[in-house]
Amino acid sequence: MTSTMLISNLTQEWVESLRSWHLEFFFIPTTVVTLATLLANPVLLTCIFLSRALRQETRYLLVANTLTADMLFLVLNLATMICNAARVQIPWLVCELVTAMTVTAYCCAILTVTLMVVDTYAAVRWPLHYHDILPPARTHRILVGLWVLAAIYPFTLVIMMEIERGNPHEKVAVCLVLISLGFIQVKNMVGIHIYFFVAALICALLIFVCYIRLYMVTRTHGIWQSRFSRARVTLLAHGVLLLLYFTPGFVFSLELFLFQKQDVSQDVRVWINTVNLCVFMLLPRAFAPYLYGLRYREISETLMQLLHQQRRLSQITVS
């Protein structure tokens, strides 16, 4: 059986399983959370880029990059869900490109939050030389490099699949990252797992080491003495957010593993994928703008200033 027929049969079975379990109802809270996040993120981005002081600092540029990657991921994720729910026949090439962009956005967000921890460690460890190590111009180059690094592998896979595939006009009933990468994984299993699992493990270990080193450097400063100190609360909040960012990636690695198992029920695959897409993937992106807005005092102050300015302009216009 050709790969085209296999993909067609699998997507049809996937649609039938979604219908039988009425999993399309998951799309309702997904749409609400996505729209709420897409309203909050631009507000924070506006605060960062309108303030000269904020856009000159590395940590706020990293926050802005994370929010941008999250917005791209949410838009692509919502678009594919709407198309799947409406049972729109999507060209396979378009599905592959959407898959590559989705993977790029997700991986760029993971790399950026990892770099945020490294940036915090560098600021605490070398406070006198920090601005020399990471000036804004170098931060801009690093962020461009993150996007390129995140995009190289998924777009290389798309090019390889297009070269090997015979019919460029075939369409699929369901466009999912799992299905797209699942078929690529058959021929490139080692590469897929190295990219997702090993890369995520390296980022997690780097974050863990940086936090351990941060504690060792600051434990004599007295900031950890109080049970509800700012350092403890910040560490807890950021740690929960990091966990929420990394968990969907590890769940997706499990999905890729189960994709090749013949003894695993199709319903199990569909349930895990739907919950991961509609719940786990959205949680960090729903909490991130509010956590960053509350955690960074400068962002919240800039937001309040913008609101006051807007209120004054409204009053002047009315009068």
C-alpha cells in the first residue's frame, strides 16, 4: 500500500474516532483560551516595544520573543483545528508547511524560555559584566539564530518529503503534526526522537543546572530565608511555567512512540493527541502573558501608563 493511501486511510479513521467520541467539543474551550491569549499577548508586546527602556533589556526581548512564538503557534493550532472540525480537505503540501511552522514556533518558545533562565543566571553571576556580555544588538542576533535553529530541522524534513512523494496534489481530511511527523518517523525514527526528546532533555538539564547554580550563588544573600520571599515565589511561578511548557513536548514524544505501535487502539491515540493539543499545549500560553505582566513590575507599570494616557486622550476627545 502506498504512503498516500496509508495517510488517507489513517486520516479517515481519525475523523471517525473524533466523531464517535464527540471530541470536537474540546475545540470550544480551546477557541476561547486561544482568543483570550491572542488579546493579552499583543498588549504586553506593545508595552515592551513602545518603551525604550524595556526594549533595550535582554530579559524583555526574550519575553517578547516567547510571546511572539506563542502567538504564531496559537494561530496555526487554531486554524488547523477549525479546518479539521469543518472537515476541510487540505492539500498535503500545505499541511506539511503548517506542521513545520507549528514545530518551529513551539521549539523557538522552548529555546527562548531556556535562554531566559540562562540570562537570569548570567545577570546574577556576573552583574558587572552582564550588559557587556549581552547588549541588545547581540541579543537580536541570538534571537534570529534561535528561529533559524528551530526552523532548520522541520523544514528540512518537508523538503525531503516533497522530494520523495509522488503526488503533489493529494489532500488529507485531517492535518495534524502527529500524523505528518509520524509518517516521516518511519524512515527517520532516530532523527525525530533526537530532535524532540533529546533536545528537550538538554534544555531541561541546562535549566536545572542554572537554577542550582543560582541557589548556590545567592544562598548567603538572605533572599531565601522567608517562606514567602520574592525569590521563592518567583522561582515557583517560573518553575511551574517551565513545567507547563515542557510537558506537552514529552507527551508528544510519547504520541510519536505510540504511533508506531500496532497493538495500541486508535481511540487511545486520538484521545491523547486531542487532550495534548487542546489542554496541555494551551496552558503555558494562557498563563504566560499574565505571569509576565505580574512578575515584571516594569511591564505592569508601562501598561498602567499607557492606560492612563489612553484615558486622558479619550477625555480630551470627548471634551
